Amino acid sequence: MSHLEPIIEPAIEKAGFRLVRLRLMGGHTKTLQVMAERQDGSMNVADCAVLARALQDFLDRESVIDGDFELEVSSPGIDRPLTRLTDFARWSGHEAKIELAAAIDGRKRFRGKLLGLEDNDVVIQTPEARIVLPFKQIAEAKLVLTDALIAEDLKARKRAS
């Protein structure tokens, strides 16, 4: 979790959105990447523009980031990152790629069907076995673009329109 998340997340929620991922990348000019969605999981170009304006006003007013920076606001996309424990339950039944910070039994990367949660652990079914991964050890995770995921996304878009 970024040190900026507790500062910026309330501004995102006040604008009517939910934070998916926040990244501040260095370089000559810093870039603040904000990935967000509406409460129903949708996010279109107009929503990105609304959130970008609200965040830019907030960041200018609060001087949260030192120096010059660029703000990038985007939707999570269909093959979205999984960043919160609830994401792994919400997307249960779909395929995911998970990378751990440290290897378990000599392995850091896993791909398989999400089976949900056991307490604070993520359960995944790989071709080899059912594996329980400690959530705190997950460095990066995202959904895999599959026909089932595309079909669910299309259904959600029809319901939203």
C-alpha cells in the first residue's frame, strides 16, 4: 500500500469512485497513476475525466506530492489487477495470475482458478493442486482475459446501460 493511499482514497470516494490501485512512479517528472471504478464496477472515459479533475483540484489544494507530477486516471480494464482481499472473493471462479513477494516451496508464480478466501488467505486451483496463498505475501495479481470474463463484462455493461 502506498503511503499516499490513505490521503488520496477519501478524495476518490468523495467523487463517487472506488480506488483499485495507486502508484507513484519517479523519474524526472513523477507520475501518479490512479486506477479506479464506480461502485458498480464500471468506469468510462467521461468518468476518468471527472475523477481526474476532482483529484487534480484536491492535489493542488492539499500539496500532497512535492514537485511537479503528472496525473493519470484509468479504469481497471477487464483483466484488472486484484489488490484487495475482497477482490479475490469477488472474482472467485475466474482465472488469475498471482506473483508472491517470496517463494513458497520454491515457487513465486501461480496461475489458476480463484476459489475465494480462507480467512485472510487466497485459495487458487492450479492444474496441479488446490493452493492456499497468504494474502500478505501477494506482490501482484490480476485476472486473466478469458471468454468467461469477457462474457461477464458484457453482461455487466448491458445491465449498466
